[in-house]
Amino acid sequence: MKISLRIFAFCLLGALALFIGVLRVSAQTDGNAAKAEQGPQRRDGQHDFDFEIGSWKIHLKRLEHPLTGSHAWVEFDGTSVTRKVWNGRANLEEFETDGSSGHVEGLTLRLYNPQTHQWSLYWANGKDGVLGIPTIGEFTNGRGEFFDQEPYNGRYILVRFVWSDITPNSAHFEQSFSEDGGKTWEVNWITDQTRANDESAKSH
């Protein structure tokens, strides 16, 4: 009888150990499945606009009459200064250029959302002093793309910002409009910037 009880107890402990092992494997499998459903970890892009901090020389080309078939461009030269806010999770750019067709003065506020890992870019023209609709997006492999939908000449169009060719001392920016839902895009604003010697804005 004692031998039978020992055998029974041994078998019971073995079955219990097997059951616990199955539970551990199941829990690990469920955890891996949950991670897989969540998708890959989103990259932290809060420092993607750090390259902009400082003073720049700006060359601007602007299409005079977008979405009309016009090919008449006007050119401007000037400067911009971008200051870091919230330790890089936001920044403020002051933009000013002059050309044969007049003066362009603007301000860009860029805000980073750590939950969505995206940036919202707000532009204000010095002529009216109103922040526009935010253009929202992110950087992938060194290229930033940002989109919004806004009214233009009585109808809603898509707007796209693209930052590319970024180096420590230069960057390229383009704004484009689409009136066919993004099937085709017309570039209407191009800026090429080179870093100025004054780096004082970095310390602000």
C-alpha cells in the first residue's frame, strides 16, 4: 500500500509539473501573439526636426498660380531661424524672404505627439497672423511626408509637405497640391536652405 501511494504521489506530481509547463508555454505563446497583433515598435521621432535648429539662408521658388496650368515661378531669398522648444518635442521657425514680387514673412510651429509618433506642422503668414490647418506626418528613412486637407479656391484639396536631402548644413522642402485625391501632385513651393554661420539659436 505504501508503495502504491508513493507511485500515486509521484504520478500526481509529474502530471502537475506537466500541467504547469503547458500553462507557461500557452502564456508565452499568447504573449507573443499579442505582440505580433500590436505590430512592430514605432520609432521615436521626437528629434527628427533637430536638424532645423539654428539659422539658415533660404532660397524660395513659388508657383504664382497653383492648379491653373501656370508655369510662372517667382523667386525669393532670405533667412530663417528655428528655436527648440520642449527639449526638441516642438520648435518654432521664423521665416522671412524678399523677391521681385514682394515680401514673404511667415512662422512655422512644429509639435511632436509622443502617442502617435507624428508631427503636426502649423504655418502662419505674416499677412493675416492666423495659424493654418496642421499638416501631419512623420519621417521614414530620412524623408519626412506630411499631409492635410484644406479649402483652396472654393473647394477642398490635399496638401503635402516633403522634407528631403537633409544634411547637417542643408535641406530641401517642397509643398504640393492635389485636386484629384492624391493621384497627381503639383509642386508649388520649393525651398533650399543652407546653414548660416550664426548658431546662436541652438542655445535658446
